[in-house]
Amino acid sequence: MALSVEQRKTKEVAMAVLEANGQDYDTALDQFHQKIISENQELILKSLKKQANNNQFQKGQYNGK
């Protein structure tokens, strides 16, 4: 997905702020992604378990867990 003009400006300012603070943009972005994953582990695990059960059911191996 292409960034809008406003999104590009926001990214450019964020990158400049991070650089001024001696931080790397990609590292900061990775930390942001890790935070999202960490804060949503319960949702992720629940969804993965549901998908696994759906796959077993479709294969005729449903065990009710």
C-alpha cells in the first residue's frame, strides 16, 4: 500500500526525530511491531487454535478440544 502525502510527511518527521535521538527507524519500527504482537498474544493464540481446530474438522479429525 502506497503512503499518502500526509503519511510520507509523518514518516519523514518521525525518522528525523529518531535520528536526532540516535535511534534507527527500522529498529524502532520493529519494536513497535513486537509491542503489538506482545499485547495481543491471547488473541493470536486463540485465533491459531481455532484455525487448527477448523483444519482438523475439515480433515475429519476433530477431537473437540
